[in-house]
Amino acid sequence: MSRRHSLFARPLLAAAATVTVLAGTADAAPADFPPDRYSATAALDDTYYQDAVGKTGAELKAALHTIISNQTKLSYSQVWNALKATDEDPANSSNVVLLYTGRSQSKNDNGGSVGQWNREHVWAKSHGDFGTATGPGTDIHHLRPTDVQVNSARGNKDFDNGGGELGSAPGNFTDSDSFEPRDEVKGDVARMILYMAVRYEGGDSFADLEPNDQVNNGSAPKMGRLSVLEQWSRQDPPDTFEKRRNDVIFEQFQHNRNPFVDHPEWVGAIW
């Protein structure tokens, strides 16, 4: 099958863009790193991430799993209202921004009809067979508002570059076994998938979710393509919308964080 190789207009950022700050250090923020964000990350490293800082590989993954597993769980019905807060349009508080289209739409125009928005499981719920069960099925770190038809076009496909462009969602591409989101959210998708792989490790009566480097994973608790997800995370670093979303989930709903939004360099440190 043909594969379209997506090229980003945005330059790669160095792995040091998000800085791991060891407890007790008070270095100035790098020139390309917003001082307020540097301070926030440093504070999290001294508190929330203190047991993970300085680790790599399996040790880092295990430490992060322990940290982010301490969370408040939502019901599937509660997800509707949570997404209205986490994905609020910063330019219009009455709307949410849809993941794949980028369209701003009324918070109240949600449901299952054509033209409405619904709840997309970025880690497809059939990959591990968790459905909408409280836990991975309701974890809003990977649940996003999406156009009903685009959600259907994505289905439970793995993520990869390539395919034909969706007429209803320009910038998104799909074929028989994969889906490629628009450039502006490629990194968001990657970090949501990798969050799920760290959070759900086979406990809580759910499958051990892991990324792999293939597509057509079916109902296996796997999602691919890992090498492409790593690339997307590097090429589309966390933006203001994604960082705010992480903060809202932490402060108002689940009280846990996506560590790869705070420390995108941890993707390479684990995988």
C-alpha cells in the first residue's frame, strides 16, 4: 500500500525544550523556554515527579506508572462534561475544539448524529477490549471531542503516515489499516497513546497496554506504529492548548497528569 510521508513545517525542538530540573537546583530558564512554564515544571519535579526524576528506561516507566495511577476515575457519562472543560475553545468559552478537524463547535451540540461531536477513544477501546468501562474506557487523558463522521472514519485503526485525505477533514489521511491525524495534533495523539501505555500495565483487571511498531493490531492490547508516534511527538511538541488541557485534568477531574506533556523528552528516555 502507498504511504504518504508527512513533512512538518515546524522545526524539531531539542530534547532539552522541556527541562528536567533536579530538586535543589535553581538554574535560569533556557532562552527558548517560557519562564513561567519552566517554573511550573520545576515545581512538579520537586513534588509530583520527584520519584521519577533522574530515571530512564524501565525504571522511569515504572516510577511514572506508580505516580499517574493515583487518580480519580470518572464514569462514561461524566466524560461529556469533562471534555467540555478540558477541550474548551480559548477564543469561545461556549465551544469545544474538535481533535481531528480543529473545528470550534458548541459544547451542547454533542451526541451521535451527523455534524455533532462525540467521544473519541484515541487508544481505540477494542485494542485491549476495555470498552467504556471505568478506567481506560473513561480516562480523559485519551478521550477527545471529535466530529461523529471523522470518528467513524478513524474507527479502531492504528496510527501511521499515509492513505488518502479525508474530504470531511482536510489534513487527515486514512487507509484500510491506519489513520494519520492533521499535523497540529500529531504530537498530542502520540503522547496520549504513550500515556495509556504507562498508566495501564495489566493491573486493575485491565490488559497491559503497549505500543508496537505495526498496524492491524486488531483486538490485541497494542497500538502502533511506535516509530511514527515517536517521530510525531518530536515534531509536534506540546502547545498551549495541550498543556492547559493537562492542567485542567489534573486540577479539576482525574488529579493525575500526562507526564509526556510535561516532559516530552521522557518519550525517548523510555522507548
